[in-house]
Amino acid sequence: MYIPTFGDVVAAHERIRPYIHRTPVLTSSFLNGLTGAELFFKCENFQKAAAFKARGASNAVFGLTDAQAAKGVATHSSGNHGLCLSYAAGRRGIPCTVVMPRTAPQAKKDAVKGYGGRVVECEPSTSSREAVFAEVVAETGAEFVHPYNDPRVIAGQATCSRELSEQVEGLDAVVAPIGGGGMVSGTCLTLSNVSPKVRIYAAEPKQADDAARSFRAGRIIADDAPETVADGLKVPLKDLTWHFVQRHVTDILTAEEDEIVEAMKLIWKRMKIVMEPSSAVPLATILKNPEVFRGKRVGVIVTGGNVDLDKLPWM
């Protein structure tokens, strides 16, 4: 298992610079007052393909040799990684196949197709996803780009917190959502090198809290098909992301479904930005644990904005 280094992050940032946005950091005096903390929202909902995963996907795609790229890329994803890999593959002019659960948001399936990718549906469980994906790779010979358990992807995601550390001085903590742990691992990789005193918190839905339970148990615990409004956070940790989580994460905090929806609504209402439910989990956990963050300067990673506008969770 290759563990990416900070050198890989620097190389990734150079490689992907033409294909990503340096996303803005926004603040809200209302939310600062509500939480008692100074919050700095790193808005990856304004990223290419509206998700941070454009970073890792672009690094993987543009790091391929011409021979590898000729066969295309493939992945399994509930949405954002799949559509971001399709985006990156489209920029390089190579094929992309994405295995997606049939229950994935239609907006995300449409986005994969819109970027030129092919969608193959599976049942909404890890076991079905992996079985269907094995068939796709056997058929195409495509390069597998794992949504998060891939050193190229983690190095790409790490460029987000690298930008954040350049944009905001004196952070005490950073909070990011956790599903499989790609963004959190990238955050760990960057901050342990450039700002080792910054505390890293992962935020997770209580109804899909396998990472929190893994963290407490000291070993990976995987759920096959959890149900949560935060559809991007249903996948389990893997060995590479676990390496970073167990070494560098301060704590994993959880939020209930209604708390996630309320936090999402609050950001839409107060900051006027479109974010998906998964992105609201960090704010939900900050609101739930004010004593942890009060008086601190806190980076909050808003991971994406791919929402099905016909199925908003408060409708």
C-alpha cells in the first residue's frame, strides 16, 4: 500500500491547476454568533463539477500514461466522484464508466452523462456495487480510480486544505464530512505537514456512523447499506483512509438526520449558497458540540453542491 506524501500533494496541485478552481472561503457573522466560533467555509460547492472530488479525479486522470488512458477509467460512486471522474476524463478525451446505485440522485446520474460518462446501475449496497463493478472492469479493461482509497485521489483532495491554509491564517481546527474518508485523509495529509497543531474533526451522520464506531473500536467497522439523507457519506473506510484517520483525526462527531437538514437549510438561508446534505454535516456537528469549537477559528469544508432540486430534504 503506497502512502501518499506531501510531495505528492504539491505535484498534484501543479498537475490539476488548469482543471480546477481555487475555491473561495466565505464567512457568516450570523453563524459565528450562533456557534460562538469564527467559521471559515471553504466552498467546494463552487468547484468544477460542483464537488471537491474534481481534485482527486483530475489528479488520477492526468497522472495516467497514454497507454493507461487509452482504455479509459472506471469507478463506483453514489454520485460526486463518478461525475467528477467523468468531468476529468472528458477533459482528457478518454472514456469513463461509473457504477451507481439505482437510488442515487437523478441529478448526479444526469451529470455523469452530461460530462460524457456511461452509467451502469447496481443495487444500493456495497456488495452489489463491487460485484457489478468487477464485471465492468473485466469488459473494458479500464483503469480503476477508487472514489477514496487511492493515493492519487487522496493527494488531489489534499490540495483543498492546502489552499485553505494559505487563505486563512491561524486556524485552530478544521471540520470535514467523512464517508470513505478521502477528503479527511487529504486534510490530514496536508495539515500534518503544514500546520500540525490544527485539530482535525470528521463529521458523520448518526445513521451512517461506521467511521465513528471504527474510530472508537480501533479497527474498521463497515456497514453494507446505511440509510441517511447525506447520500455522499454512506460508504465505509478502507485501509488507506484508515491509515490517516487513526493517526491524525482528533475526533469523529455525529449528527442526527433532522440536525443535518436544519444545518443545510440554515446555510441556504443565511449564506445564500447551494450545498448538498453531506456538506451540512460539519455545521450540524459544530452546532451540536459548541463547547468543542467556542472561541476557535474553524475551517469548515463544504464538499459539494450537487442537489436534486425536485427532492430537497425539507420538501
